[in-house]
Amino acid sequence: MEKEKCYEENEKQYSKKLAPEKIVSILEKHGTKVSVEEAAVILEFMRKIANVAVNQYLSVRKD
């Protein structure tokens, strides 16, 4: 339960820093066209992967 609360707090912080519209802009510069809705899904996936990576790193450091 605590991890979910922490994840939700992180989501609030991240949402202020990188918006789906910015993702659309970044990808367009590299020749990839996506909608704002698709960018939101991409952004959510990237955040989850980053969260997993950080958790794995921290759990390895504890051992």
C-alpha cells in the first residue's frame, strides 16, 4: 500500500515536468508522429519503467 502512495506522489510531481504535448513535440522533431493521447500512454509507460528500474537499483543496494 505504501508503494502505491509513493507512486501516486511521484506521478503528481512528474506530471508537472513533462506533459504529453512535450512528448509529441520531441517525437515530431525525430520524425515520429503521435497523438496527445498516444503520448500520454507512452509517458505513463516510461514512468512505470523508470520506477521499476529505480526500485531494482535500490533493492540491490540494500543487499
